[in-house]
Amino acid sequence: MGQDPMAALSAVAPLVRAAQQVPPAELTPAVAYLAPAIGAAPLPFVAANAATAAGAMVELGADPGPLTRIVLERLNGALTGTHAFLDTWLARFAGRPLPERDQAGMTVATGMLGAAIGPVPAMPLLAAWRDGPHWALAAVACLQHESARAQLGDRAAWMAQVDPLHSAAPAFMRLILALRIIDEHVLVVHRPSRHGAMVWVGGVADNFQLQVLLADAMIGAGLVEGRRPDQRWVNAMRFGPDSSELEHVDDFFQLADATGAVLRNETGPADIPAISGTRIVVLDAPRYSRHWRPGRRFPITAQARVDRILTQQEVDAWLGYVAPAH
């Protein structure tokens, strides 16, 4: 990638096509081989495009392995640079549209920003704007693996970086969805029955998915009365298919956090605030009927598993702590 950048760029598309023809087990060593070369590539555009190709291999079944660390490091820099680019562009060219990321758009942007702040300081800002979506897509591919999500560190800091960029490129919106996936125990309390449990939530990307899986887990454990969700709904939320033609799913609860704020279905588990390190979900009866189609945001196995039923004293203590829904 450093010796012949143009050859490296021209190899990206054939590489992805070839990857579609081999078993996933053969892709993992290929990703492991590519990862250090991507990290060491001197030209940002070459590195970003190669990372997108490696991410495509991950989505085809490869383990991300060492690619995750490299992608997250480069993504962090690209996000910081994208914010700096936007601040500079809006300050210098208020009212002018943001540049397209194609060759023509970047050529114009390079001339404008170079003239405004100088070519040398302009180049890293332009590179971040151009390459940010590539790093975001590579990160999305990696974050479909629990091992990669474990490397995120401060998830709130990532969300604070990415959320303001949600309209800057579709890849950033996709990254926001991936950052909402958690793999941890959540304290779940059903307020009407005054029952609760510690529930392991893994691979769940939004609260549509979470609500159905929680209903299946809590009703199945005998903690909530009622009929369990249709097993086809549960399977679709857990395993797919994601273009399901199943009839709509009914809602089971209104979800709230410990402050009483309603958890919108469009948000995800990582948006649930943690109290003393534990995310708390309060289940109330639904206020009105809602429906949606079953399916997942990402093709990864999801689960909500009751691991420990809370004692009545524990439930009473938590319900005395949490606020009423509002």
C-alpha cells in the first residue's frame, strides 16, 4: 500500500469480489494479514479504502481480529478531523453546501479550503471529511462481533463524537446504530407485577428488538403474566430473516428508565442510562397499541436471557428508587 498506492486502490474491488467466492474460514487470515498493512499505509485514502474492503470480508464471515484496534484508532482520528473540517467550513463558507466526497467535489473543496487556511492545515481536514465514512463502515463491520464491541471503551464518548454527524453521511447513522449494541446484564423490573430479574442482553441494536425479546424472557420465566410472543417473532428478532414478511408484532410494554423517561423503540440498549454501573429498564403496561415488523438492524444473533430472578426485597428497593413513568 505504501509502494504502489494506485495498484492498491485498483485491487480493492477485485479483492471484495474474490472474497465472496471463498469460505469464511479462509477470510480470517486474510483480514489478519491486511490489518497491519492498513495501519501502516502512509496515504489516508488508500488506508480507508483498504479498511472498507477488510470490513466487507468481516461481514462475509471473517473474524475482525487485529483489524478492530486499527479501525477504531483511525476512526477516532477521522471523527475528530471531521468535526474540525465542519467547524472550519461553516466558519469560512457559511451558506455554502458541504462538498461532495467524489473527485470533483473534493477538488473544489481543496481549492477553497486551501486558499482560506493554507494547503498544509487544510489537507488533514479534507482527508477526514473524505475518509470518515470509510472508517465508519469498517467499524460497523467489526462491531457486529462481541469481541470488537468489548474494545470500544467509553461508549458514551463515541456516541458524543458520532451523534452530531448523523446527517453528514449515511455511514455515520449506521455507526450510531452499531454503537447502541450492548453485551451486559440489565436490571429489568416489571412495575405492575413487582417482579424483576437480571437479564443478559447481547447483540440487540434497538428497543423494538429488545421489547420482544424481553417479553419472551420475562413471560417465559413466569415473572410476567400473559402469552409469550409468537415464536416466529422471537426467532426473527433473534436470528432473522431481516426482510421478514411476517405480520406485524404487537407491543407488550412501555419501557422506561430509572428517571421515568420513556425509552423510545427507535433508540437502543446503549441509550439506557446506567445507575451505579447498571442499566435499568422498567416495564409498564403499554399506554396505546403499537405495531412493527419483526427483524434486526444487523445480521447478528441477539438474546435477552434471564440469569437471576430478583428477590421481592430487591424489587421493592428498586421500585422505591426509580421514578414513575412520565
